[in-house]
Amino acid sequence: MNLYVTNPLTDPRWSELVRNHPHSSAFHQVGFLQALAKTYGYVPTVVTASGPDCFLRDGLVLCRIRSFLTGKRLVSLPFADHCDPLMSSEGQFCEYAQWLQNAQTTEKLNFVEIRPRITVPSSVLEPGKKYRFHELDLEPNLQKLFSGLHKSSIQRRIQRGEREHLTYEAGTSRAILRSFYKLLAITRRRHRLLPQPLSWFENLLRFMGNNAHIRLASKNGRPLGAILTLHHRNIVMYKYGCSDHKFHSLGVMPFLFWRLIEESKNDGMAAIDFGRSDVEQTSLSGFKEKLGARATTITYLRWPRAGADASPSWLRKSAGLVFSVLPQPAQAVAGRIVYRHVG
């Protein structure tokens, strides 16, 4: 099989494939790829068995990351929880895998990595890191969805948020984005993590248009919690969440997630993709399950498996201790510098 390379940012066939392929997601959208390119300088590439003059029937989208700190690699895709190869047949993936292995050798890459949700056959790539993945089926009616929420941790907190008269707004305005980013900085500092650059969220909202959305909860004009979602066809993807932990007792995040569930159901969405969680993040996984989301396991594939991790755990922990004591403006600057090396 001959494989070809095309640029998804300029090849209109890619958007058509993403619109129609059953395994495509918000991460495949041109808007997400444009945000990656604009913010971090990653150059997206699609490998396909369809020639340049043919209808695009398949494609594996990748980004090349070239970093003097973390090395060179091909990833499908940076900052994506999952990204399935859009295949026309299951056996086709073996051809993709061989192409990736050849690219790793000829370009002297540290490793290549793909992040599929589906199970793909491969005698070349090896299993890498495993994650928990959560998805909420929106087929039941709202009453059943509410009854599926954990009674004390979620239902009662939603009711507390309503008693507190939390105000709610949704959109993509500059004011909403500023409130979201302020809360994100608070949350990332609490978790000893650098905040992503503001430009990343600006570019997501800019390039993804109606497929990106922020929901914000406030009290007496003070922002208390926010979530950012991405949309693709009939799937809503929860991508980022943040809050001021001083006000957790008011039920801010359960209040917001119930609004997300209500609106998604009323809009005819089929499911909410709650994304991945590290296996060791039992509290995060537990929270998603208390929202009624079903858990499965996704396994990334990599070659070589022993390739250096772009951000090994010891480095993340050490960096977290240092970054947690930096002033907030310095954290924002450090985030702009560091994240392009992490993807």
C-alpha cells in the first residue's frame, strides 16, 4: 500500500473526512489543529492511503514536536486525550504503524505515539501508558440522569448551589475567558502545575468557533468555577475545569456539571466525553463516576516503548514543587515557555 502525506490545514478533504468518519472527534477538527499550530508552532500532518487527486477515505493525523528540552517525536495528538486513526479498514493500521516506525528511524525521533480509543491491531507499536476514560450516555431522560448522580456528593451539592443563588452564564466573550483563566491559574497552582498559556484558550475559542464553549458560575459577581467544552457532531467533550477551592462548599462544580448535562440533553447530544484520567488519579475518576459516567481503559501505543517520556513523573513532581512557589505572573510566563516542549 502506498501512503501519502498531506497538510490538514490546507487540504479541504480532511474536514470532509472528519465530518463523516464515525471515529472522528473534536481533536481531529481543523480548528483544534490550527490552535495547536498557532499556540505551540506544531506542524500537523496527515498520513493517508488516498492519493492527492482522490477522495480522502482515511487518515492518521500527527504533529511533529521538536524540542531541545524533551527531544523530537511524532504524536497523535499533543494535548489530546485521545485521537483515533480514521481508517477505512481495520487492517490498514498495520500500514500506518510501519510508516511511523520508519519515520522514527529515519528522522531519529525519540519516539512516536498515538492515542486511540478504539483497539487497533499492531505488530509494530507497543502498548504505552494506560488511562481511565469516562463517558456519560445521554439517552435516558433528565429525571433518570439526575437519579444516576451520587446522592450526597453531587445531587445535594447541586441543590446547595441552587439555594446559594449561583449565577450562570455561558459563551466565549473576552470577559468570560478572563474569568475562566483567573480560576484556571488558581486551580493549577493548587495542583502544583503551571497554567497553560492564555493564548492556547484564545486560539481554541477563535479557531473552533461554535465548537468551543465556556460555562461560568459566580456569586455576587465573583467567578467561582468554570468549565470549557469542545463539541463534535452529537458529542460534547469536557476538556478543562477550574474553580476557587475556597468556595467548594457551595456546590459550584456539581452545579456547573448539571447545567452541562441539562443543556447537552436538551440540545440532542448523545453523550458527554469526560476525557482521560491517570490511573492513579482515583479521586478524579471517582468524581466522574459520581456524575454517572461509565469508565473504560484506553491504552496509548508507542515506538519504541522505552523512548524517553516527554515529561517523566520525577520531573513533573520536581517542577511542581518549584512552580508552586512562583508568583502568579511568573507562573504564567513559565507556562508560555514550558508547554510547547510538553505536548
